[in-house]
Amino acid sequence: MQETGDYVSSQLSLIYSSVENGLSSYNSYTHGAPGKYFDSLVVEIQKAQKLLTTDGTRLLSSYQLEKAQAIFNQLKAAIESTRCKVEPKKKFAFKSEKKKTALQVIFISNIVLLSTD
């Protein structure tokens, strides 16, 4: 039983180190679009969380399980904050005024004509 618990712990530490290295080594020139890159890191975290819920609940102590979940939640938050810093911001644009339809123009011109009389 301890050996399989060690296996789960070692798999979790491998996933943790790969995600942490991926997060610290992100470079837009080498990795391209940040969305896909960070999504792949989130997928790795989801694998770890799946491992925690399937095998971890049976094989790890509650302390180890809570500690691992907290660590992966912190990693996920770090990924999201880095993603917000790296992804390009949406550009602000003024909305153009809608073109007036012919009925609106006639209505407005009738109001102007009525008010001048």
C-alpha cells in the first residue's frame, strides 16, 4: 500500500515540477501564443487533480491530499495571473454611430418642420 502511495506522490511531484518549470520558462518568442501554452499547463494540473481524486483519496493520507490540492490550486492561480500579464490586452474602440434609417430621417425632419411652424 505504501509503494502505490509513493507512486502517486512521485507522479504528482513530476507533474508539479513540469508545470512549475513551464510556468517559469515561458517566453513568447519560443512558445508562441500564450493561450495554447497556458492551456496545456492547465491540462497538466487537471491530470494531477484527477490522479488525486482517483488514486490519491485511497492511497494518500488526508494531510497529504489536502497539501497536494492546495499546491495545485496555487499553481493554477499562478498560471492565471501570468496569463493575464502576458496575453495582449483588448484594445479600446469607440463604437461608431449607427447610420440613421430613412424613416428616422423623415421622422426627425417632420419634427423639425412642426417645431418651426
